[in-house]
Amino acid sequence: MDQGDCSSAVCHSLDMANAAKRQGQKPATTSDTCNAEIEQLSYDGRGVAHVDGKAVFIDGALPGERVVFRYGKRHKRYDTGQLLEVLRAAPTRVTPECTYFGTCGGCSLQHLAPEAQLAAKQQVLQDSLAHIGKVTPERWLAPLPGPAWGYRRKARLGVRLVPKKGGVLVGFRERRHSFITPLADCKTLDPRLATLLPPLTELISALSCADRIPQIEVAAGDRDVALVFRHLVPLGEDDRERLRAFGERHTLQIYVQAQGPESVTALWPLQPPLLRYRLGEHEAEILFAPTDFVQINTAVNARIVDRALELLDPQQHELVLDLFCGVGNFTVPLARRAARVLGLEGDATLVQRARLNADHNRVVNVSFREADLYRELDHMPWGEERFDKLLLDPPRSGAIEAIKHLSTHRPSRIVYVSCYPATLARDSDYLVHALGYRMASASVADMFPQTSHTEAIALFVAE
Ligand SMILES: C[S@@+](CC[C@H](N)C(=O)[O-])C[C@H]1O[C@@H](n2cnc3c(N)ncnc32)[C@H](O)[C@@H]1O
């Protein structure tokens, strides 16, 4: 049923006039505005309405609301809209905490209460599983909660020198634009990183190559904080000294990066220790370099590792395969419970780090291999032996290629950790309908509060 109410300029004018009357304002006059009932939240956090049978995606609108919007881009199968006014607010609507919300692209859901964000993400997952995967989990497990603010331990800050906007800008990109929103604070960043924003802006402004620093990568371990300055021209000695002094003053590790990731070198101190985080429940400490991939939310990551192990339930005689294993975040805890674990990962640096993490944690029943899990699948090491259990934690593109190669091995349990519901749903379709697994449970985790990103964990059990 269409919920929209605006196909003619007359009807629009009436709606706008009534809305304006209720608000005590003058009615808007453009003929490209409309009011509509919001039915659901899209996977990227926009309110979805239907007008004359066609979907409209409206930034900032929430399910259950009646809103006035202006049409943006029109496409063949859907349109986009810009929220002008909320006529009837959802009870879950809250005032955004951050003054940059709406401009800065870092967050998209601050206007929705944190508990409602998780419920909306579970709905997105449920809809994706039903529509794309044609699967329904037998059980929904409780969502894994985490802190709503100050959770983000890794980020890439954009930097631009824009004299007509007052000089150096440091912050995240604007929503749907490449401009930088200059930030004096950020409530989702780990406070140790957020407090650096104003001094970083001052520091870059003082550099002679201020216009040649496009990005700063920031990373916080449990103890240390590191910054990686990307620079497009060689750094002069004065600039290097300013960066060193900044590191010393704020007790930071300073790295510089002239080209790709292999060019990252430490500037202060000259031999900084690796960053680290603890997975207390599993007697594990994971070491990582500031440019390594690690899960950005420390508290929620620990809960996901707990749940993944609980669901996979590795036994002391079992062999476990950990695909897309990164620095060994799951591999080391798995090795504490299983007979042996093989971790496969596409990034050679992360494979080395995973080996280091096995040594650091005195874990000897693991091995790691570098493998492109989207391509070299015919010669995979898992072809040589039968794995009892499988953990998968792929990037957004999912793991269908790897899953298709599992048909002869049939691990008894598969735990799939996913950061993208659409590919989890596609891969679930194959696991359930082609390989005959049951989708025993699913849940979401609050890995990325205030954003529309959805993290999920699903358990598949062989029939
Ligand atoms: C979501 S991360 C998970 C990492 C790890 N499990 C963790 O918890 O930290 C996905 C991992 O897939 C790896 N990856 C990306 N493309 C790959 C490919 N083609 N083959 C193998 N691994 C790949 C990335 O390097 C990254 O480590």
C-alpha cells in the first residue's frame, strides 16, 4: 500500500499548508516536495517510504514517522529524498549528541535511540536473510551490546588545507561528499583519540607541507596510541622535528608514510612497541601495528569472540579452520580449546602478525598461510585434511567462493561473522539450500553504534 501523499502540486500544497499551520509557519512553496509515511529503515540507515508504488530513501527519517521531504535524485527503480520536516516523530527519535551530525559522514543514526538502532539492525538482517537468502534462523540470540560512545579505536582522518574555510581541516568526510568536516571533537572516537583533534589541526597548520598531508591514521591499543601521517612530499627536518615533539608532548607513537603501507616508518620513538589488546576470557593478548586490520570496537569484539567460541564449541580433539583470520583475533582463542587450528588470510603482513601472536601467546597448535580466498581455491591447504569446524569472518564481499569449496568437507559447525547482511544472506542461501546446513541461530552485535553498519554472527549446523 502506498503511504505517500503528494503526486500533485495541489495535494502537496495542502499538505504543506496544513503542516505549516500546525507548526505555526508559512507553507513551503516548491512543487517537488511531498509528505509520506516511513515504513522501514534501509540497510544504510535511511527511512524508506513508497510514493505511487515507488520507493523513496530519505536521509534522517525513521520508521513510524510522517515526514515532509524534497525529492533528490530520481532513479528508475527508486528515488532519494531530503528530509524537510518531521510531522509526527517516532518515539525512538532522540536529539543527536553531536553538533556535526548531519554533515559529517562518520555517523548516520544519532537521531535514533541506541537500543532502537540495534533492533533496526536486527530487522535489516532478518529482512536480508528472508529476501536474499530465503532463510530464517531457528533462533535469534540476544544482540551483543557495547558502549554507545567513545568506542572507536581506529580511524582514518582526512586532512585538507582550505584557506577560504580558515586553513587546515582535520576530520571525517562529509556524508556523500568528498569534503572534510573539520572536527574539534568526535563522540564515537576513543576519547584518547578525540582529544587530539584540535592539537592535530594546530600541528598540521604549523607544518611547511601542510597542503601535502592528505590523511592521518589513528589507532589506540589498550595502553598506547599511534598516529600515522601520510605525506605526499619528502618531510623536511623542521617538520619531522615538529611531529616528534608532538609525539613526545602527547605521549604518542608517531609514524610517517611516504607511499603504500610498506613505507610506514616510526619517527617517535624510533622503535615503538606494537599496539595490543587483551581478550581476557581467553588468556590472549593480540599485538598489532597501527595500519593492521583490527576490529574497531574493543568491548564488542571481545563479546563476539566469546560468542563465536561458544557457538562453534571446539573440542580438544577437533581441527578448526579460521578463514580471513587477520592478526589471529579468533585463531589464538580457538587454539586454546581445539586440537589444532589453521588460519588463512590474504594479507601477507597480517599472516606474519598472526604468527607473531601465536608465539606471543605461547600457542603452538596453530599454523597460518597466506591465501587469496577469492581466487586460489583449487589448491587450498584444506583440501588435504578434514576440518571439524569452520569460522569465517570475511570482508563485505562475503565468502561464497570459499564456501563452494567446502562441499566435500562438511564441517559439523560453521560460525559466520559478517559485517554486511546482504552477503551473509547470499552465502546463507548456499549453505542452507545447496549444502543442506541448518541456520541454527543468528544475532547482531553493536560493533558500530551511531552508524548504519551491521555486524552479525550466525551458526550453521550440518544436518
Ligand atoms: C573482517 S576482517 C577479519 C579479520 C580477523 N578475523 C579479525 O577478527 O580481526 C577480514 C579479513 O579478510 C582479509 N581478506 C580480504 N581479502 C581477502 C582475500 N582475498 N583473501 C583472504 N583474506 C582476505 C582481510 O585482510 C582481513 O584480515
